[in-house]
Amino acid sequence: MASEEPHPNNGLVEMVVESVRVHMLSSRHVVILKETDHDRYLPIWIGPWEASAIAMKLQGLTPDRPLTHDLFATALEGLGVRVDRVVISTLAEETYHARLHLERDGQEFEIDSRPSDALALAVRTGGRIFASELVLEQAALGADGEGDEDSSEVDPEGTPLESTGERVVDPRLDVFRDFVNSLDMEPGAGGSEGRQS
């Protein structure tokens, strides 16, 4: 199987999970990935169960019984399979696509995945997270100020479920508050439109 290697030449950019948030008016969930070396962010709309699974692990919480992602991670470990990385590989028709890169005994396997499931698995296994440069060009916010029309007045509408960073509010995240606040959504109209994995 052909696989992407995380090298600067082939357009893969390393990311970390910056936070998982919920939009107050629509109750929709978004995971925010941050580029490790720059201030570029990639918001990905995800379902509430996946958001909870990611946030719980990042907060260090352990459920009484294993969740689906915990079970999958344990099964992979038991079979001697290592999650090397997940790649947010494409954005097509407002839907993100991801690839899981697994390794066992020197053999690599690449599996199609929803980004939300791939990220939930990555935070459980320590797998690295990457995004395609093409995806970042289409949907990233922040690096060159795009999407940051007026961050001088901030009215946060998103409430963090978790954050891997410091407790101090980071002014660079204003671009996300502006993005979430700019969404034209009626309360309770959560629907499945928009970028969701």
C-alpha cells in the first residue's frame, strides 16, 4: 500500500489537538487542531460522542467501562499493532477524510477513517497527527490573518470541553471564536450540514 510519510517535501504538517469545543447556540461540537510549528488552526465539526471521547482522554478521565475507541486501542495493542499516525488527508464536498497508518512487525497498513475516530484513537495511543497541506490551504484559519476580520471585540460563543494548553485564554484563538460566531445557525438546528467527519 502506498502511504504518506511525514516529510516537509510531501505536504504533511504535524498537528496537535488544541481543544474540543461546543457551539452554544447550535450545540454542535468542533475539534480544533493546531499546527505544531505555526499558528494555523484546523476546525473539524464532529459528533457529540466522538467529542466526548476525545475530551475525556485529554482531560485524563477514564470511564468505568471501555468506550468504543478504548476497546479498539486495546485490541490493536493486544494484536501487536501500533498506531503510527493519523492523517487528515482530504476535504471533499465539505467532508474531511482521514487515514490511519498502522504498523505491525515492520509492515505498514493504511486504513480509511473518519477524522473524529482517527483523532480519538490517536489521543489514546500516542499516535502522531498530521494534516495535508492541501487541506490546510482549503480550511485552516489563522496563520496569515485570514478569517480574522475583527478580533478586537470578542464575544465567546464556544465553551471549551477541554484544552490541552494553559488555562490562560489565548488571544490567538479569537479567530475561532469569530469563526464559530459567524455561523448562521438557528438554535437547535444542529443538522448534518457543514464540515463534519
